[in-house]
Amino acid sequence: MSKDLEVRHCRVLLAVQEHGGVSAAAQALGMAQSTVSETLLSLERLLGAPVTVRRPGREATLTPQAEALLPHAQSLLLASEAAMAAITKRSHAPIRLGTVESISSFLLPAPLRAFRSLWPDVDVRITIGVCEELRKRVGRAELDVALTIEGAARANSDSALSPATLRLLVAPAHPLAKSVVTQRDLTTSTFLLADPEGAFTGLLRTWVGSAAAKFESAGSIDGVKRGVLQSDAIGVLPDYAVAEELAAGALIALQVDTPLPPISLQLTTLHAPAPSSPLDSLIAQIREAARA
């Protein structure tokens, strides 16, 4: 049998004092009266002295020995609650997620909604950046997880989420919109990218195989789409970022005779997340959405 004063003893003792009796304490604590009585008997065995006294026609009250214990019981209960709060705060620390604009705007909303329904008290803080820098920040423990887009040469099968498709986009009135395009047709083209420092520039330079091709920054995904509609430039975006415009015919994906470089969505973490943790749950939601 334990010889230590327990939190349950303190909670019941304080409730009896505050509410004026065993039955009222049981109601306030949401316990059966028999459970409160058993806890008081356990405390009496521990102390070797009675903790309540019952007078005819009145509820049980605390003995002088029990009253002397009250400030210590209060301190122990407060310490227990502070400890539990610290554990809860740590387990619900914000999740630092780094990703690129296209994933944040077009792929993350659904898994984030699902995650927040399961973990409403956990804050997910999203950082937008360049793929290589996001991976480095995970390595420096500045981010908990990074979602990036990689070419086949850098793709890691262990961290791959799903394949994606690169699209070359033009306005419906573009001269190349209705024909099958060869790499030679694109040697002097201007390509618009949301991020010229990302993976797509290197992939397209190698694929086009021409030093005369130009690669310009549009600043954002919307910038790429607007730039394509307002010029003869060719936009470069993953398929999921332009699905609505392609379906509506607002933009056209060029038909090329040589397959474009394959790309893949990748997930990077420094350590495997603890099972059933918020981070583990978030990654599961992202994986499920990526496979859909």
C-alpha cells in the first residue's frame, strides 16, 4: 500500500472543506459518494487518524488534523495541475511546416481542415520558401517538416508522397496552343516561373537544351497565369496548380512530343514523429490527400 499523500486525497479533502460535506463534495467532483468515502478512508489509513467527524443531524466535517493538512493539499494539487499543464503545452507545441507556394495554396487546405478537426488546439505555422532552403531548415531543426517538389534525380523514394506532372502553359490564342510541340520549337521561348530558384528552372533548361531560352520570374503562381494570358510567354507550373484553368479552357497545356521531366512531391523530417502525436497525424492527413 502506498505511504504517500496522493492527488486524489487532496482533491477530495479540499472538496469536502469547500462544499461542506461528503455528498456535496461528490456532486461537485462528479464522483459517486462511495468513491469519495473510500478516498477519505484511504487517507485516514495513511494518516493513522480520522479526517472527518459526523455530528447528529449534520454533514460530516473535517477534523482538526485534516484541517491542518489543507494548505499542503492545496499546494500539492496546484503543483499537479501545473505539471499537467506543462506536459499538455509541450505536446501541443506549434507544428512548423515549410512548403512552396503551389503546395500551400492548392494541396494543403484539405488536409489542414481534416487535421484541425482532430487537433483544434494545435497551431500549424506555415513558412513559404524555396525547396532547397526548406530542406536545410529542417536539418537545422528550424522546421518540423517540409513539403517540396523535386525532380527525379533528387527524389527520395522513402519520403515521396506522390508523383506530379509539369505543365507548359499558354493562352488559348498562342501560336503553339493547338499543335504538337517539339523541343526545337521552344529553343528561343521565354518561360515564366513562380520561383526561378526552384527545381523547375534546372529541369527545363536541361530538357530544352538551349542556351537561348529565357527563364523569368513572375513572382507567384497568379503572376505566372496572368503573364501567360498577357504575352506569348510559356508558363511552367505543376498540374495541380492549374487544374481549374485547364478544365475551363482558360489556359492551354502544350502538347509536347518529348515527355517533360518527371517531378514528385516530397516530405522531409529530421526525425520520425512520435506515433499518435499531432505531427504524426498531420503527416498522415497530407499523405492521404496526396494519394487522392
